[in-house]
Amino acid sequence: MEIERAESGADAHDLLILVRARFHGFAAEIDAWVQRATWLGFTQDLVILEERRQGEAKLESISPGEISLVVRSIGRAGHMGVEGMLGVRGHDYSASLQFAVLAFDPSELPAFVYGARAIAANLS
């Protein structure tokens, strides 16, 4: 899972992000708008999750059905996972990749938190 800020070409109050997910040959990539307050709350929850190794951080796009992610602890030993859905809709089509909890190495969480904080710090 990768999340980065996408170029929107405008100084928008909300944030355009690019999310990429890959798992055993399945892949999805989408850019979607997220409210600034939602991103800041997600980042804060990630920081708490990193510190405590318990809890969760949720991220939802402004438009329903585009991005819905939950990064969370999956055990008392500090194991981490991510679950959610990435989707796209158009006039005559829709596609989505929905995934149950995918475990990841907890040592990857600090870099993810660092990236989220860097995006939050550049919001002006």
C-alpha cells in the first residue's frame, strides 16, 4: 500500500491523494479527494497507532466508493494490518478492489506515518 499527494494543479482546500495497492498479482490505483480535516485526523490516528500499537486509523474519500481504508492493530502483540476498498465509477462503468485485513510488518509503520505527516505538514 502506498499513499502520496497527487498534483491537483490548484490550491484546493481539500487534498488530492494517490493510493496504490498490490497483493499477489492484484493491483489497484486511484486518485481521489480527501477532506483536509479527514487527512489530519487520519495522520493523528496513525501517530497514536504507532505509539501504542493498538487501535486504528481510518481514511475515507469525499466521494463514497473511491477510498475506504483502515490501518489497525490485529493482535495484542502489535501486529498491524490494513483493510478496505479502492474503487472507481463512471457514467457506464464501476470497478473496485475490496480486501480483507492484509497483515504487514509493524516495522513498516513508522515510514508510513512519516509520509502521512509530511503530507499534513505541507497543507497550507
